[in-house]
Amino acid sequence: MDGLILVNKHRGKTSHDIVACIRRILATKKVGHFGTLDPLATGLLLVAVGKATRLFPFYLHSAKTYRGRIKLGITTDTYDSEGKPVSRESKKYPDEKYLLEYMKTFQGEIVQVPPPYSAKKYKGEALYKRVRKNKEYILKPNKIFIHYFRLKNYCRPYMDFDVKCSSGTYIRSLAHDLGQKLGCGAHLEQLERTEIGEYRISKSHTLENIEKMFSLGQTSKFLQPIEDLLPELPKIVVNKNTAKLVRSGSDFYPDSIPVPFCPDEKASFQHEKQPAIFRIFDTREKLLAFATKKTENNSLHPFLVFDPENSSS
């Protein structure tokens, strides 16, 4: 069983909890997720099964979209509603015009410091563990990209928002930093992830529904086959002899190479030019490998090889 599941995560569960539940439901160990969601957050979580777990690098830089609520007037140690207050409550809330002006300063490429209570590693240990042990740590800022940060509703002290951002963005830090700029403090009250790249929450499933469909033998209703993933990458079908070369990881010459897909640079935070990547299939339409083109001789080199003869368990 190899593929991708779009899970609609409930509040209170960790991403690891979701992975553990999918392992139990499908009775398979090879399960992983593409992009952590905090226990506070709900919404879309991509869960890979079997060979699809090897596709993490392809989803690493996918833009993400959220909708949520920020509470102005108080700062917490975790930057969200589950933390302890670390400031006195302020009722000096900004008017809407002032708020909108400051929200605009967070759009585009900015530098952000991750929250101290996060799973980000520092000297091999999760930051939140070091904080709880009162160990020293240094939070280094990261470059991120905010496509948009929009106000949906403002009813003091709460502001509802939509945000689209690059991978690696902490919405908790966004809420905290906005509060610091406004001078009244703020923390994240609610958060729901609605999109990851081309995937939408409307196509996701709760754990309860996944378990029910699996018990009825309706796996195809929630599991996207590995052959259907990353359709934006050009597809090449090879004959039986060439398939043997691909499986061995050897360079090969296909009969023809389709024009590679070229994403709009403005739609991605990753501006570096990446080599053209192709999906290689056999004549049975089974995924064999991912390959890159060698410009010096126009051959293709398989860098991620799958064996369709052996399914994952």
C-alpha cells in the first residue's frame, strides 16, 4: 500500500498521534507526515504511506494556507492560547486602519524567529524540551515568505485572518510579532490549515471516516496512489529492457523527453533553478523512479528508484 492520505486533523492531537492512528488503521509501519501541525491547530495534514514516504523532499517547500484567530492584548510563553501569560493584559487595541497597515509590513520576504516552544531542533534536541529543562538556547531568525496576510474580521480583542506562507513559517510567531509591533501584545487563539500546495482541506478525511472506509474495503476513496502524485512532473514510459536499467539505477536514453514543467517563480519562495525532474513508468503504468536529465549527453539518471514488483507492507 503506497500513496498519500489527506487527513483533517482534530484539535488536541499531535502530528505524531495522527501517524500512529494511520499505522494502526492500515496495519502498516511505514507511515509519515509531510509538515507538522501543532496540537492547537486543526486542518490539513499530508500523511504518506509505504513508498510515498520517500517523496518528502518534493513536498518540503510547498506553500501553505491557513485561517485563524489572533487575540490581541496579551502575550504568552508559547505564543498561543495554550501557554502561560507573560505580560499584563492591555486593552489599548488598535483601530482597524492601524491594524491593516501593520499587517502589510509582514507581507513578502521577511525574517522570523521561531517560538521557543517548538519542535525545531537545537543541538539535536527539540527546543521545547530545552526550554522546559531551563537549558540555554539561541533562536536564530529564518527567512520566510508571506504571500498574503489578510484581515477577515475584527472584533476587539479578536482578529480573524487568512495567510498564505512559505514552508517553515510559524503562525504563532506571526501572531506574537504582530502584537509586539502593535505594542499591545498578542497570541494565536485558533488555527486551521486549509491548503498545502495544490491540496485542499475540502478533499481531506477525518480519522474516523478513514477507519470506516478501510473496514469496508474502500481504500481508493482516501488513498491517492503513488502513481498519481506530483502530476506536474513530466511522465516518461519506458519499455521492458529500459525498465531493467532504471531499476538498477543506471543512466538510460528514453525515446523522447517531454518538455519539463516550469512553475511560476513568483508562486514559490524557492527561486533557485532546479534540474528538470521526470517520473519514470513501465508499460504497466507502475512508477519505477524519479530521474534527472544529464545535459552533457541527454541521458536520464534515476536518483530515486522504486520497485513496483514489491509492494510496501
